[in-house]
Amino acid sequence: MVSTWRETEVACPQCGQVQHVRVLKGMHITRLPEQRAAILRGDLQRAQCAACGVGFRYEAQSIYTDFSRYEYVAVEPPQGGDWRALRAHHIGVFDRTFQMGPAVASDLAGGVCPRLVFGLGALREKLLCWDAGLDDRVLELCKASWCAREGVETSSTLLRLEAVLDGGHMMLAVLEPSVRVGDAGVFSLPKLKARAVIQKDQIEKLHRRQTTLIAEVPWLKEPWLVDLHDAHPDRG
């Protein structure tokens, strides 16, 4: 698998000035560590209008792979529509590429836990989670626990892992979600509303009880899509 770049012209969502955005088509990161770093910084496909200064991000369907870490993530734009249909599509792509491919590909697939995410921010979250040695289902349970404690609806509140702090605590960002603005593929940057810290002992408690707790949030058991928000029943 080879990553390729393409230059995309888009109109600034605020003033209409044409901007050139460099888009990575197929994020096969094993040989592109600098692009993985850009995802973790939040820089990838992020642009700022030279005329008016407004910031935005270009989002598109892609596949992220890092075979040195056994990571395979199908990426769709935020609020990408029917997640069940998109999941079925990406399962088909995965099966054709790995399960039905050469023996070496099939062997590699056996060690991969594939995921589907909506937006580069969600991809960044997965990488941060896995880099810290955390189970992404436990991360989602932490979000559900915070929402229950704060009395907010999980279907309407976007939480993303912002950082793993010294001592193993999680910092979550409470965000106003990205929305499409202007040209296809152009999305607003998420706006920070608040931050929340989940203590390590709370994370460990949820990890020990995850089997019981996931039964209370059954859509977290969906294969591929492990996200409190995007697989929520209210998404349809």
C-alpha cells in the first residue's frame, strides 16, 4: 500500500478565497512517521485562509494503516451518514484486501483490530488511546460515565481524548462538533467548550467492570465502530 498526495482547491468558507489544501489519499503510515505526528498534533489537512484568517479542515474518506502497530482505521468525514452502510462497505474493503488476499496479508489481518471513525479528530483519539496502552472501549465507558455524572446526553455532547497526562489520567475535551461549511470536504474546526479529567483509579475501575458496563451501553459492542457518539441509537 502506497500513500499519495493530491492538491485540492477549495473556497474559504468565510470569504470565498480559493485555497490549496494538500490531501493525503490513503494514510499508510508505516513509511510516513511524520504524517502520524501531524495527525497527533491535529495539523493534517488543516488550513488557514490567507485572506481572512479563518481556519478549517479538509475531511475525506480514507484508510489509515500502520502495520508496525497492527492499526487499521477506516476514516469517513464527520457526520458521515448511515454508519451501518459505511461499516459494511469498509468490512468489504478489508476482506478483499486481507482476508481474501495472499497468505501473508491474511496472516497480518489476524493481528489487526479494525476500526471505523468519523473525522481526523476521531482518528487522532484512537492513536492517542492506543499509544497509551488503553482499551478504546474503556475510553468510551469513561465518556459515558462522565456524561451520566454531569447529566448530559451522550447523543448530543462530543467528547474526545485530548491527552494522557502524567500518572495515567485522561484529559477529555468537550467540543462543539465540526460541521460541513461551504465546499464538499470543508469542515469547521471543533470549538472547545470545556475540559474534564478522568482519574487513573476511575479508569482502572471501569476497566475491571467493562463487561458489565458495556451491557448498559450496548452499541459499544458493535464490531468496528467503537464510539459513544457515532453509533448511538439516535444516529439512526
